[in-house]
Amino acid sequence: MFSRELQVVVACLGSRFGVSLVFPLLQQQLDKSVEFSTPVTSYRSLEEGVFLLRNDFPVYSGGVVHHAPLLVVLMSALGNSALTSLLYACADALIAYQLIAMTRCFPKSKIPAWVPGALYVINPLVLLSSVSKSSVVFTNLAITTALLSAMQKRTLVAAAAIAMAGYLSLYPLLLLVPIFSLLPQEKLKVTFICLIVLSGLLLSSYKINNDDWNYLFSTYGVISTFSKIIPNLGLWWYFFVELFEMFIPFFKAVFNLFVVSCIIPFSLRFHDQPFYAFVLCLGWITLTKSYPTLGDGGFLLSFVPFFQPLYGYFRYSVISTLLFIHVIVLSPIFYHLWVDLGSGNSNFFYAISLVYALAVSTVLVDLVWAMLRIEYDNGTPNLNLKLTSI
């Protein structure tokens, strides 16, 4: 590893761990904010699971814990808060290193290998997500491991990592489709390994959970059925708050189909550029998942530097940047006005969640348009040619 790349990784580790130690109350504040914490990623929920496990209470009977059993066991084994903070910092540093390693897989790339990792380190959204000790950090680590391994043709690791990501958060299992494009000759092998690893994880969780399968609904059922209708930055919660009860099961199925809807089209349309297809699928999941956070959006933005040859085609860069800034600034204000002061209402906060969805959407639209233009120009950017999307 070159010195500058090492500096980036060390900076990532030091910044995450340092902020957690210097500002111990910041973690609690972030964990209470809906921008960085959801019922399925909250560190408070994870701590509750650890407490129940250590005192021999049923972990998944109270409807409070929504984390995978093996993650609860891991946190229970650590115990010490400093060790926990170090674990989260190491996971984030490993993500930064993997982003650097991905750059080396593009021999024609004009950006230095350390740049994607450095941008990840200074990204405030992923920094705060790590400090909040959101479990999304481990899901993101599994996703980058799967992507890097697939790019390096390490089939076993890629399949196992995507199974782990799905085990932790369900929706990342959909990324198996673009993984097939990265490993076109290994589709059956990838599927088989993924199923074996996932089955092993689920069976281990069953044994750990006192031979009880009730954790399945608490971890995955809650995500797919959106049974905890709690405000977040997603598109789901306000819709189901306002909907008549008789229609809720139907529209939950529709929303889940919406998450799945563009995964195969993106993978097929850009099968000759599988890395970019993977990023588009990740962005689509970020946009449509039931319990999103700002950390998901920050993680998606970490892959934008890999589209450097297409920057000249981007049309909404300024708009996307301003939209993200508006979300970061206004979402805590609107939530405070609504919940704490009572001088606002739910429409205030839902409006800013729609702005967040628009921010992610503009990034996706920009990436898709840029990829279509470079394809139209036969791989050689022709920025003098003006085309419209119609």
C-alpha cells in the first residue's frame, strides 16, 4: 500500500474513533435522530438486544430488537463501549480501503487511487453514520466486500459477502443480480454459495435464538411489511399513516415490488458495464427501501468518483448538491418543529424526506444519462454534441 493510501485509511480510523471518544454524547444524539437511526439500524435497539441476551430473556419477544442474532451476539461479546467504537471505526476504515482497491481495478482511470477513499473519509454523512453506531456500517462493509471481490473474480468471497449483507439488511440480496454480470461464468456457483452461506447464517441464528424462528419476522418481516410505521427519510411512512387500513396489505406489496422493479432492468441494460450497473442498483435500493438513513445516501455518493470519465455529461450536479445540503440542514429543524415544539406538523418533515428522495433521484438520473451518452459517443466523450433526453 502506498503511503498516501495508508494515510487515508489511518485518517478514516482515527477520525471515527477519535470523534466517538472525544464526543461520547454525540453518539446518543445521533442515535435519537431519525436521519441516522431507524428501528432496524438503531444502536439503542442493539443494546437492548445485548441486555436481553445477557440476562437470558427472549430477545425477539418484545418487538424492540430488529437486528440479526449474530450481530447481537457479537456486540454482547465485545461489551466495552470503547471496543465497540473501535469496531465501527475499523469497519469504516476497511470500506475506505476497499474503495481505494476498487480504483486499481480500473487501469485506465485518471484519478489517483486514494481519492475515492479520501472522499469517503471526509463525507460527513458516512462519518456521522459511523459515529451513531448504526448497523448500516456493517451492511455497507459487506456490500463493498462483495463488489470488490467480484471485480477481482473471487467468487467465494463475493457470494458469501452478499449473503452476509442480505442477512444483515434483507434488501442487499437484490444486488446478487448485478453480481451475476460481474461474474458471468460463475452464476450458478455464486447462487449456490450464496444460498449455502445464507442458510448457514439463518440456521446458526435459529440455534442461538433457543431454537426459535421468531427472529425472522423481527429482522426481515419488519423491513418488508413495514410494521413499525415510524417517521424516517423514506417514502413509505407518510403514505401508510394516511392510508385506509383495508388497503395497507396491497400497497405494502406494491412498495416492495417497487424496490425490486428496476434491479433487473438496470442489470440487463448495462450488463457490459457491470460495476456501474451495481452502483445504479445500489442507488435504487437507497431510494426505495423502507427504512433509509442519510448514511445510505452518503454511501451511494462514495461511488460517484468512479464515474469521473462521465463528469462532463452530468447535468444536475449543482442541483443534487443543493438538495443534499437542504436535507442535512432542514430535516432536523423540521422534525424539531413538529415533534418537540409542536409548531409544525408531519407535512413539514415529509416534505424534506421528499427532497431527500429527489436528491438521490437526481444522482441516479445523472448517472444513467451519462452512461447512455458515453455509449452513444462510442466510449469517447463528445461534449460539443448537445442531445436531449427525449
